[in-house]
Amino acid sequence: MPGDWAAALAAARLPRTAWLEIDLGRLAANLGILRRAIPAGTRLDVVLKADAYGHGAVPIGRALEAGPERPDGLAVATFDEAVELREAGLRLPILVLFPIPPEHAAEAGRRRIAVTVGDEVLLERTLAAIEVARGSARAGGRRRAPHQLEVHLELETGLGRAGLPPELARGAAARIAAAPGVRLGGIWSHLQAPVDADRTTGQADRFQSAMELLDADGIRIPRRHLSASGGLLAGSAPLLDGVRIGLALYGLPPDDLPADRLAGSAAAGLEPVLSLHARPIRVIDLPAGSGISYGPSFTTRRPSRIASLPVGYGDGWSRASSNRAEALVRGVRVPLVGTVAMDAVMADVTDVPGPEVGVDDEFVLIGEQGEERITALDVARARTTISWEVVTGMARRLPRVYHAGLVPLGVRTLAGWRIGGSDSALERGHLRPGGRRDRQPREPQPVDGDGRRRGDQARGR
Ligand SMILES: Cc1ncc(COP(=O)(O)O)c(C=O)c1O
């Protein structure tokens, strides 16, 4: 950690010595790489569901909207994720990828939130809810009709999760076309195994056949979308009118993309946006035979120096990684030992060369230090899961330090926001691509009176 950055973090007065760093410069660079990986005129929608894969949906959305290369739209999984973004003032088009309860359909229309429908019964209920809302608007004397609800139809082409079977698409599209107050915004499907060329071709063919039938019926489909990170980076699927990219935006290639495919693809230049850091709450020398943490599942075999890091399964550092993961300290890999507790995990630092490791040393659990790097994929493999789950699982209680290269932009804690530089730094984004933490940072400013941003106060949040 460069000394300047340490000073900037000290000035941020984090509530605990474990934190995530989110590099918005890398986010911008990744967006640029993805933009260049798709043909001009193809839409690039970015997926901000699950708190932007643990990166923080509102700050990520603001940074993207304010950046030099905006995405064409945002996608989330739930209605309230979309509302959160609208409440934060985001204006980009938003699509909710999972069907919402029909009773929220009218509000979705009002807020210009597009919704997905993939079931005939829910489609009828959604249309009925919109009709009721139009009726009450008329009865209330409103001259202007409520905003039209944009509906995307999801097709089941082989994922086995959601969506209308293709043979029902014509009827559904015709119902939407005939219903006042709604319009067809697009038709989409999702790939089951993008690195499996045959499976993907099968899904793409089923999708294409359904589109041809709709074309024959004269139904205009403004947007057809199929590919997420895997389809784009494996090059296995047609990009159609646009792609919906999550994982790759955050700098993480899909786990199962073979290394040679990765090197030749746009993903080669992507850099992880998120890193996880901690300083110990205790470093102690223990004799051989000492049990470490619950169980114990680890007992020292020699006199050992053990650092306790304040990160546990309550932060998303899964208990399943007990005795299976590593951290970096002073650029050296050290094993994490003992059962992961809710709030702590222990590192065996006995073999770190040089002066004894102490409470001022910074550990990296995900990210880079010196020449070493621990990726979300490394962490995922240690606990037999996938990169998506590792980053998405990062708990809200981990403070998030937003920066662009070496410029600290803001800190999100459970108590609210502290903003470095100007209050609107995040909105303006400072989204210059690239940049590692090796230049002089500006110091984050002290906490605003009640820890909230001025903009948020104005909106009464
Ligand atoms: C429907 C849909 N589209 C797009 C995505 C984004 O996928 P990825 O993170 O692999 O880019 C997801 C992620 O789960 C999804 O469910």
C-alpha cells in the first residue's frame, strides 16, 4: 500500500479495519473495453442487480451515468432495485429482468421502469393492473394518460428457469400490441452454458425461429437480446440488438471461459474493480498445539504467529472457505487458518520474511499486492462456488471506499456516506480509465453533519 493511500484511508476514518475498495477508473476502462468489443449500434446494457454485484448499485450507477462512455441502459432483478436507482436520480433506461408483482406495474410505468413478463397468467394480471390504473386516472379527471409501461417478453429457449415457451410468444406479443397503456419493448432470453457452442446454438436457433414467426405476424420488436458476459466473451452467441453485461463490467471474466479463449477475447484487458482489505485486530505468537477458532478445525503444529482479521461470514467471507483460502501481506501469500467465524478469520504469518507482521500491516483477501493477485475466482474455487457469488455476497456492512486510480471519491458505510473531494465527485465520476494506486491521492473530506450526501438530503432520503 503506498503511504499516500494509507494516509487517505486514515483520513476517511473507516468504522472498522476491513473494507472494500471499488476502483471507478477500472469500471470506466472495462466499460470502454466492452463497448469496443461490440459492433457500433449494438446496445450495451449493464447489470446492476444484487447491489451491482456487491459493488454498490447507486454509486456504480451514478458513476456510469456520469462517465464519458455511458451504457445504453441498466438491468436489475427486482422492482425495488429499480426504484432505488430512480430514487437516487438515475435517468438511464432500466429493465427489471425478473417478473414483478403485477400490483406494481402502474408504478413501474410512472417511473419509466421496463418490466419483464414470462408467464401468461402474470401477463394478463399485469395488463389488467394497467387497465385499472388507466381507469382510475380517467375517473380522477387526469387528461393525460399514465406513462406507457414498457414490457419485455422473456422466452424460454433452454435455460429451464423462466420465460414463455416460444410457441406462446405470438399470442403474448399480440396481447401486448392490443392493450392500451403498454408497449412491447423487446424480447429476450438467457443462455444456459455460453461456452457450450452446441447448446448455445440450439438456444439461439429457437430464439431466432420465434422472432421469424413474430415478424411474419407483422409484430415490430424494438429490441432482441440474448447474450450476457459469457455469450459476448466466448463469442458463441449472436449479439442481436444488444447485450446485458454484468460480471465482465466488474472486470471478472466468466469462470468457465478457457484461458486461451480469454486471452483472445475482449476480456483480456478487463481489470477487477473490487478488492477486499483488512488490518489485524490482534497479532499474537502462540505455542505449538494451539487450537485456532471454533472447533478447532486447525491446531498449530509449531510455534506460530497468528493475525486475526476482522472479516467473517457476516461479511460474505464464507465459512465454506475455512482452511482453504489465502491472503496477501507484504506481497506474500499466507494461509488463512481455522474455522471462519462470523466476524473474523485468522492468518498464519509465521513464514512472512522480515520484521514481524503487526496490526499496521494491510492484508488483501481479494485483489493485488506487490506482484501477487488473489482473484474472486481463486476465492470461489476455494469454496466450490463461482465468482458471481463471491462478489455478490459481500455484505453491506463492509465499508466501500470508492476511488478512481488514486483519487478517493467517497466512502459508503452503514452509517451513510462520506465523500472525498467535492460532494458531487461520484456524480461527476472522475472516470478516467486505468490508473493504479501509485500517485498522490487527495484526502477524503470529513463526514458531513449527519453522514448523508447533500443531494440525498435534498431528496429527503
Ligand atoms: C437474465 C440475465 N441477464 C444478464 C445477466 C448478466 O450475466 P453476467 O453477469 O454473466 O454478465 C444475468 C445474470 O445473472 C441474468 O440473470
